[in-house]
Amino acid sequence: MRDREIDSFIASDLLRHRKNLPWKQNASSPGCWERPYLIDDYITRAHAENRRLEESRELATLRDAVECELAHLPSTKQRLWLAEYRFLEKLMSFRQLVVYAPAFLTLSRIMPKKMVFCRREVVHRYLKLNSLPKTPYMEKLSRQFVRSSVLLYPAEKLVPAADKFIRLAVRSADQSKKQNRHRVAILLRSHQMMSDKEICERFQCEEIYFDELALLAELADHYRLTIEDIFRVSAEEINRFWDIQY
């Protein structure tokens, strides 16, 4: 067997899902900003778009239900919250939206329009106080966070959430092929080293776990990772990578 065939065989083993994991019933989904990194390449974007196409029927049904509830609001508020929901659809999976939709509807009824824009301005100014890299990608990311943070976090958690986002943005600023390739290697290695309990805590449900493995398979193939690349990653590096306080 040639070296490349050996690499391919072992890599596929690392991405084989574990069976009979102790998933919790009714576990919540990780939030759209709860990641140790962001990879912005055409593989990741295509994977997200394919998932949205697969979920399109469910997303449409949920959207109709949300729009029906929002129809009771005054027209100006209705337009605002419809736009906000459609914005969140671009950031969140169907599972995340299902969990979040009741809170979103409650927010639409109790939060004045002026407060939405005031909180956005607070988060925007707070981010400007920090030295985020000045790139088109970072600017787009910041705009997405500013708009979504007001919807996802209560007032007392806006600053802590912004601090966490800043660390995420700094870690994700370098979107070079070399850096993204290394991130994927760390993920592959960490999947191998995680206990069953850690996998369940990290991904919350089997559906999210399977989706992550499918994306990793595409990324590993795209970046042509070898077994040497994967096993060169140390346990210490993995711990730093997944540290919630990064």
C-alpha cells in the first residue's frame, strides 16, 4: 500500500463517527459565535449553503410561523423584526433557530425599536475601542456580530460576549491557507483525543456532530492533510485551541 493510500485510510478512521454516544435529551445547540475559530474559505461557505438548501423546507415552515406571530405587531415594528429574523437565518442553522425562535418572538414584543439601535451603537463603539485587524473580512464579521449580539444576548452579557467575540476575531483574522490548514489538523487530532463525554458536551447533539465530521472530511481533502500533519499536533496545543477563555 502506498503512503498516500495509508494516509487516506487512517484519516478516514479519524473522521468515522462514534456510535452509541451518551447524548443528552433536549440539549441546546451551541450558539453561532461559540467556536474557537472561524474558517472563511469556499469549502466552508459551500458546506453552509448546501446545509441551508437541505433545510430549506424546514426553514420556510419555521419562517412562516414566525412571520405569522409578528403579523400582530404594528407595521413599523413588524418590518424591523422580520428583517432581523431573516438576518439570523443567514447565521444560524435550522436547529439553532428552532431553539431560539420563542425567545426571538418574546424580544420582538418587549424591546422598543429605539433600544435595538441604541444597543447596537453601544456594541459597535465597544468593538472600536479594541484593535481588531482592519480587513474586509473582519469588518464584515464585526457588522454581523454587532447586529446579532443585540438579539442573542441580554444587556448584562453584551460586553462579555463582545470580549469573547474580539478574541475569536483575533484568532480568526489570519485566513491564509497555511493557518486554516493547521486549524483543520488540530480539529482532526482533537476529535481523536476527545472522550465520548467531551464530544457530547462540545456538540450537544448527534446531528451537529455528524455535520462537523462531514465538513472536516471536505476540509481535510481540500488542504491535503497527511497523517504526519495530524499527529504532529500536541495535546497542549489542542487544550489551548479549545479553551473557552481564549
